[in-house]
Amino acid sequence: MSLVPSRFIYLCLHLLVLYFQLQESQQSSPDFKFYIENHTRNPDDLSRKQVRIYQLYSRTTGKHVQILGKKVNANGDDGGKYALLVVETETFGSHIRIKGKESEYYICMNDKGKIVGRPDGRKQECVFIEEFLENNYTALVSAKYKGWYLGFNRKGRPKKGSRTTQRQQEVHFMKRPPKGRVNPLEEFRFTTVNKRTRRARRLKAKNKRN
């Protein structure tokens, strides 16, 4: 008879401990959903932006995308001042805004699929999503108009977004560092060593000692 009350007391104590542990975990652990909503409410928060500077090489024209102001084309020369792009990337996802470093205009796509340059890039029409392709090229699809890509024809003129698909060469680009800057990946090249290079190194070291 004495075993029944002791078991009951033990069970009550165990449930009480679990209750306090649950209360503590709810108070200490943040609500991740609330955190995401709170930190993504303002997409222009400078503390969350990553800024990169590079050029966009067009597979169609063999030249670079340049922002002249309201006009945008893919006829820019390597190292041209209008081909230097400032790319603002949001930390959540691969949404980017592309601004000309010289003109300070953003690449945008209107509701007709036309590519234009605008001085204010805060609207959704000026946001693109990076898509990394298997051929090592990058495609940029509109964040507002799904399936509409940034593209240029062989003459370097913008193509309407409604007439583009991911498979077209007109929408394929390659990121290139500004002229004169070395791509960090190219700095780590392997150098082959043969008898000639070893001999040259020994002679160089001997001359330094003398």
C-alpha cells in the first residue's frame, strides 16, 4: 500500500520538472520565424547588404553590360567606366540590384519586359535573381516578373523579358573582375618544376650569397 503514494509523488515531481524545463526553453529560445520577418521587413537595410564590384560579360556580344543612364546595352569594352557594375546582394537569398558605378543608374525591367535604367533601384522591378547554370554562366531572372530574363541580342540591344528563356545564349553572362584586378581564384596556380627550373633556382640562390 505504501508503494502507491510514493510512485504517485515521483510521477508528480517528474511532471513538474518537465513543466519548468518547457517554460525555460520557451523563454530562452528565440522565435526564428519572428526573427526572419523582423529582419527582412526592410530590404534596404544597409547592415544586411553585401556589395560587390564586377563586370558582366555577355555571351552573345562578347562584350560587357554597361549602364549609360536610362539606356542599357551589352556593348561595353573591358575596363570601360560604364561597364563597371556595383552589385548589391541581400544576405537572404540571391536577390541582387545592379547599379552602374559611373552613371549610378540601376538596371530595371518594366511591366512590358523592357530593360531600362533608373536612378532609384528600390522597387521590385529592379531586383533580379541569380541562376547559376551548368555551363558556368549566370542568368538573371526578374524577381517581379517570373520567367523574364535580362538578355541582349547580337547587336547588344536589350531583349524583351517576355521573349526570353533560360536556355537562350542572350541571357547568359559571366562575372569578370574589373580590368587590372586579378581574380582571387587565379592567384593559386600550380607551377610545374623540372630540372631547368631547379637549376635556375640554385644559380639564383648562389648569386645572392656571392
